[in-house]
Amino acid sequence: CSSDLKWFTHLVRMKPSQLQKQKIWSKRKLKRQMDKEHEINYMTAATFETYNNENLNF
């Protein structure tokens, strides 16, 4: 889409140091996103585990 192209030309116009910063920033953002998802998955798993244990204790 056009916004991707705009973004790409924006990156190309950047100075190398800026580009490096941008790369590091997006990597960090990606890691944060993954951490968040991992946290959610972990909490969901924990919830299910508790739920299952409670059901077994009838």
C-alpha cells in the first residue's frame, strides 16, 4: 500500500545513524510486543490450570 512506500522512502532518505536507531527501536518494539503476548499466554495458561485443578477437587 502507499503508506508502506512512503515509509520506505522516508527510511531511504534517513541518515545511516538514524536508520540504525530506527532498526533498534523497531526491534525493541517487537520484543515488547512479544513479551506482552507471552505474558498474556502465560496468564491464560495459569488461569486454565487453576480452573482445571478446581474442577478436579469436586
